[in-house]
Amino acid sequence: MASILAVEKLPVKLRILEENPSPSSPTDAVIFFGISLVLGIASRHALRGTRVPYTVALLVVGIGLGALEYGTDRGLGKIGKGIRIWANINPDLLLAVFLPALLFESSFLMEVHQIKRCVIQMLLLAGPGVLISTFCVGSALKLAFPYNWSWKTSLLLGGLLSATDPVAVVALLKELGASKKLNTIIEGESLMNDGTAIVVYQLFYRMVLGWRFKWGAVFKFLSQVSLGAVGMGVAFGIASVLWLRCIFNDTVIEITLTLAVSYIAYFVLMPNSLPGTRRSRCFWRFDGHDSGDVGSTLLWLELPSRVKVKKACIIFGLGFYDLLICFREMVAYIANTLIFILSGVVIAESFLGSDGIDKTNELSWGYLFLLYVVVQVSRVVVVGILFPFLQYFGYGLDWKEAIILVWAGLRGAVALSLSLSVKRTSVQSTFINSDTGNLFVFLTGGIVFLTLIVNGSTTQFVLSVLNMDKLSAAKKRILNYTKYEMLNKALEAFRDLADDEELGPADWATVKKYIGCLNDVDGEHIHPHSSSGRDDNLDHMNLKDIRVRFLNGVQAAYWVMLDEGRITQTIASLLMLSVDEAIDRVACEALCDWKGLKSYVNMPNYSKFLQSSMIPQKLVTLFAVERLESGCYICAAFLRAHRTARQQLHDFIGDSEIAAIVIRESEEEGEEAKKFLEDIRVTFPEVLRVVKTRQVTYSVLTHLIDYVHNLEKIGLLEEKEMSHLHDAVQTDLKKVLRNPPSVKLPKLRDLITSNPLLGVLPSTVCETLVGSTKEIIKLSGSNLYKEGSQPGGIWVISSGVVKWSSKNTCNKPLLHPTFTHGSTLGLYEVLAQKPYICDIITDSVVRCFFIETEKILSALRSDPAVEDFFWRESVLGLAKLMLPQMFEQMAMSDLRALMAERSMMNIYIRGESFEVPHNSIGLLLEGFIKMQGWQGDLLTAPAVIFPCVDQNARRSERLEVLECHLSVVHAEILNVGDADVKYL
């Protein structure tokens, strides 16, 4: 072995001596950079329209460059020097330069909703899957390969090769056109298991270097490099979002910030500059690999999902989203081009420089192909063991998708960089010899090459064989129908443009010849939902397809409303999420996007905590108003988007039974949203007014911006003039976004003076009550008081709706057991000094006043007329409670007018008798009465007294008063006849 090592070192020394006369310059690296980009552009241009993956072509180009440089024995001059500079790049620097940008770009394009649905599947593949694969590959290396490695070394390479590479997988999936679900699972797995595999790799790497771990130390290590990185990634994401919201209309800063945070997060999580021994520096450097990878991934999964960033872009400045997409795609394209070409160069040098490997083991190439088979088999084992769980969780997984999941497990630059790190360590370490280091690079490079060349280039073919890249029957019918519609639109456009005043007519035959996309439109124009025979499966597919298209139209309408300023960024996020959740369920139920919005419109369960005395009332008011505002935004946007989508669907499909079903489902979905807005219009109209004011203000300002730009476009304004006007309007727009119009609730004194009870009291009494009145905002579902409890005061409803219920209520269901604006609750109980006779619960956000019992009793003693007025006012609430079937639908203003015009109040003394007039209703407020000759129980207050007329007698029965305070209400105003009153 010593002689072999001596032979291997000699050429290296000679080559260094040959290069000394003309050392390479750092500027030579720019040549490789430029050549790589040119070759990448040429490859992409040449491969356009073919099924050859772009990344596979880049790897082949890199291998060709590496082979050319190696074969010419450094005879390429500056080009060769540039290739050698990049080929000898520090593997840590390689990851630090390329990985943050590529991880950001990948996470940026992933749908958060799909990540949430597939996260368990991703974690299964990234956790247990990596461990199973590590054990399988490591065991094969130990038992079937003739390298005499220890278990630690075998498992080290097994962990290195166990994870699919995010760079390679993401680049491939972009070109295949597989389903979003499958893309999310594979891409998410690659992003997560890359970090998991590096953690496992780190553990065995340290063991190989002589470190000894106890189980507690292993757990501590795994916690530090995983949970710590996750927490830091989330923290960076939150800080970046908050910073982005503070920037207004500065595209350069916004894009630069998103790029800078990617690298800062990665750098913070790889503290490789700490002082210490060489071993400690190596320890921290490799910690950085894992933490930076996981942290950067979590950072961008937290911050810039496609939905979040698009909304932020539209809010912060027009065009930012498109510019950011283009910029990030360009950065990812450059990084992919360089990293795959560079990987090809490294693989070429490891293959061509494998003379020592061949001398060590003549069958190294055969064992490389055997290792490729082992890696594929281990992938099959992983997916096979986890298949029942992958089938159950998330969107599920069928056997076809499982095959693609196995075959799309590519290895790439991350594994190659880690193998290079092992090789660098083997030069100076006594635990890993140079042969092992060279074998690591050779085997890893070979696996990267084979998975990209074999798997990457044939994945599209496998998709085709499994019929996973073909359109469904429903989509084909829609596609053909759309082509006919396109032809009709082309004819309409030709009729409008065919004749010109200056140039004359055009030739339709020539025009049609150049519209090649419509040349295959022939045959009969068939509606996509027409069917010659009954096909329930096709009908189901059509219904599912139309629901998905309808919801996509709803989502598109939300984007338009966000652009127009009709909804805020937060509201748009909720609306988009509801559509995504509804799309997941279109196959098994009707449209249900409103289901995901109910919890954001109604008051949440935790709002009950805000009703505690510890929470300041101003905070409760702020929360309630904000909740009502968001509810108005959600309901208005929901109704508008569905109305727009219904019109667009009808315009596109026309009259169709399936389209009619979807339209009917949409209309039913909007009923609850309509009711919410109607209730707010009655109870809190100022909230609707502010929401509409914000929308109009934003719309007017954006209209002015468009007008100024149009004047500059047509040449009526110079650029300097346009810039001045544009900046002025942008300043106003910034003011609207940062400090929008807020809901201004009426002042307490104004509400009290306008209240039907407090506003008509004498000024001295009113001032006394005003000084002791407490304004309270009650959230929906709050108890004002409970039946049977002692009255502590009265509640005056200023706005909102409350419901009442009582154990003594008749079994007949009530339509409107509610009290609204102007109601006074608990007044009768306070006057009669009785327990509350019902439960009062808020049915919406309620603004009310609470007046303590002592203050009411003090007002009674001040003026006898006040006492009489309070007793009359108490009858209003009592009538609704005691006679709900008669008065429940009557507004409080109408009931108050009825009482004022058609009622009288009497006080009878003990022993006095009276009778209730015909077509009248009596309400016993205080005391006890009995009917003459009646042997039953006494009638106690509060009670309803009906005129009891005996058909065989000439008059009504008389009532003997033991003690009574009676209010009689004439019933003629309600058009209640004799029979009805008698029945009641």
C-alpha cells in the first residue's frame, strides 16, 4: 500500500512543478464562468422542444470540459487554468455560494397549502426513509464490496448517498410536467432529506474521525443541528417579512433583501470561523452544512411562498412580483448551469484520474455499477416499506406515483461536495486514508452521473409509459372546445381588422395559414359536456373539472381585487387558502370554499378570553372592529369573486347542465356571506362605510397613476413631469396603505342622548346616569346575564344583536328570538327586584351600556314620572319575552310606538276586581291575582292575562286583585281577532 501511495503522489508533485512557471490568476476563473454560461445557453437553445433534460445536458458538457482539460495535459492555457480553479474550489464554499440561491428559488415556487397537506409524507421520506436507505447502502458496502471498510465508514458513504439532491431533483421536475402533488412530494422530500442525510453523515463522519458518542450526546447533537436551524430559519423569515412591509415601492431594495437574507441565514448557521483546534474547526464547518441547509430551507418555506410573495409584491409596488420572479429564475438558472457543469468537470477528473483506484481494485468500475443498483434497490425498499403510510396521509399515493418517486431519486452537487470534503480530510487525517477519500469521490461522482444520465433522461419516458403525462378525457374535450372558440375569436378579429381605410382588405387564407395552432381544428363543433350516451363516470369527471376551473376563476378574481386594492394582503392569503382547500375536495363534495372562511368571519373561540376583566376595554373594542372589518372584506370579496367566476363560466361554456350545477352551488355558498353583510349594514354601518372608503381611495389613486403613465406614453407629458406627478400620487398611496381610514365609532354621549330610553329622561337624571354608564363591547357568544341570577343592572343595546332563551319558553320554535338596537334588557327585573327571567347571549359583536341597579333606583326616587316611564319601558322587553309568537318579528321602534299609542298602565289595590277588555292583552308586572270562582293557584307576576270569554256568558270573567300592577295592551293594532286572542 505504501508503494502505491508513493506512485500516486509523484505525478501530483510533477504537475505542480510544471505549473509553477505560469501560476493561475484569480481572474482566470471568470473565463470558466463565461464559457459555462455560453455553453448553458447553447444547450438550452438546442434542447428546446426535445425531451432531454437540461441538467443532464449540462452534466455531459461538464464531463466533456473536464475530459478536454485532462486529456490535453493542461494545454488549454487560461481556459484550463480557469477550469482547474473551479474544479479545486473548496466544497464548503461551493455549497455556500450556490445552495442558498437554489434552495430559495425552489422553496419560493412551492405552494404552502400543498406543503401542509404533504408534510407528513415528506417527513416520512426525509426521516425514516433516509435512515432505512443509509442502513441498506451501508450494509451492502460493508458486506458485498471488497474495500474492508469499517461499519462507520460504510455507513458514512451510505448516509452521503441516501438523500435525493434538491438541486438535481428541482431542476428535473421543472421540465417533466408531472402533477403538482407528485412534484410537491418529491421536491419537498429532497429539500428536507438533504438536511437529514447530512445530519446522519455528520454523525458517522465524526465517528470515523475518532469521536465517541453516548446516546445523550447523540440526541443533543441532533437537536442542535436540526431544531436550532429550524428556529433560526423561522426567525429570519419573520424578520424579513416585517422588513419588507416597511419598504414601499422600491423594487431594487426589495429584491436585494430577498437575496441577501438567503445568504445571511446560511452564513449565520454555519459558524466555521470559530477558534480552536483543527478538529474543532472541521466540526463547526460541517455543522454549517446541515444547519445552513435546513435553516435556509425553513427560512424560505416560512417567508416567500409563491402566494405570500406575490401578494407582498402587489401591495409593496406594481411589477415587483414579475421582476422578482425573473430575477430569482435568472439566479437559479446561472447557479444550476455552473454547478452541473462544475459537477461534470469534477466527475471527469475523478474518472480519468482513477488509475490509482484501478490499481487498488481492478473491478472498481463494476462495483460502481453494482453500487448504482444497490442505491436503486434501497430506494425501492424505502418506498415499499413506507408505501402504506404514504398512501394514507396527505393526498395519498398510488402505485404509479410510487414508481416515479423511486425513479426520480437523483443525486447531485450536495453529495458530490460532501465527498470532496472527505477527500480533503483524508489528505491530512490518520483516520481516513487517501485511497478511501479517492474512492468516496469516484463512487459518489459515478452515482451522480448515473442517476442523472439514466434516471434523469428516462423519467419522462417512464411518465409516458405509465400514462401520467396525458390529458384526461374531460380536459381533452375542453381543449378541443377551446380551439373552436379560438377559431371563432380569430374570425371576429379578422372581420374587425380585415379592411383598412389606408391599406384596404387582407387575405384570410394567408392569415389562416400563419395561424398554425388552429390548423387541426376540424370536424363538428361539440360542446364539452354533451354526450351521445349516458356516461356517469364522464359526467363526474366533467363536474370535477368544471368545479376546479370555477375555483381557479375565483382565485384569479381575488388576484385582480388585490391588485385593485379591494382586499388586503392578509385577507387575500385567507381567500386563496380557502380556494386551495376547496379544490382538494371537489371530487367528493360540492363547492365548499366558504367553509374555510367561516372561522375568520365569525368570532373565534379564544375571543371569550378577551371578555375577562383583565383585558382593557379599548383592546376588546379594537379587536372587535378589526374582526368586523376583515369579515366585511372577506364576504364582499367572496361574493364578488363568485359573481365574476359565474359570469365567466357562463360566457365560456354557455348553457350546460353541469355548469348550471356549479353555478347553483356557488349561489348557495354566498347566502351566509350575504346575511353577514346585511347584518353589519344594520348593526355597524360605519364599518361597511370605512371598508368601501378604503377601496375607493386606493382605486382612485391607482387610476391617477395609470392616467399619468398614459399621458407620458402618448407623449403629452415629459419624463420629468411624469416622474414628479407619479411620486406625488405614490406618496398619497403610501399614506393610504400605511395609515388607512379607520372606523370612528360614535361618542358615548352622542349614543346616550340618541337612545330611546336615556335620551328622553330629564337632563338632571340623564347626567347622573351618563356619569355612571359603562360602555362595553361584547363579542359574539358572550353572556350578558343568565336566567335566575340576581340583577346587577340593566343593559342598553346601542348596536348589534342579542339572543334570548328561557327554560319556561313554549316548545314552539321561535324565528327571531332577538333584541337589537334600542332594546333595554333587565329593566323589569331591576324594577320588580326579581331574578333575571331569561338568558341573554350576544349573537354578534354588540356595543352596549351597563347601568348599575343602585343608579336606576336612585333615578326612580328623584322623580315619580321617571318611575312610571321606566315601568312602561320595561313592558317592551317583557312583551317580546312573554309573547314571542306575537311580537318576535316586530322591530323595537314599532313596538315602542304601539305601546305609546295603544296601551295603558293601571295600579289596582287589594280586593279590587277588573276585567281585560275584548281584543286586549294584559301583562301583570307586580302582585298576585286570581279569577273569581277559580280554585287553582294564584297568577303571579310576570304573567300574561288574556280576555277569557265564555261563549255561554254575556261578559268576560272578572279578576280579583290581591295586589296588582297591570299594563293592558290593545290587540286590535296587530289585527288579532277574537278567536286568535282566545286561543292565545
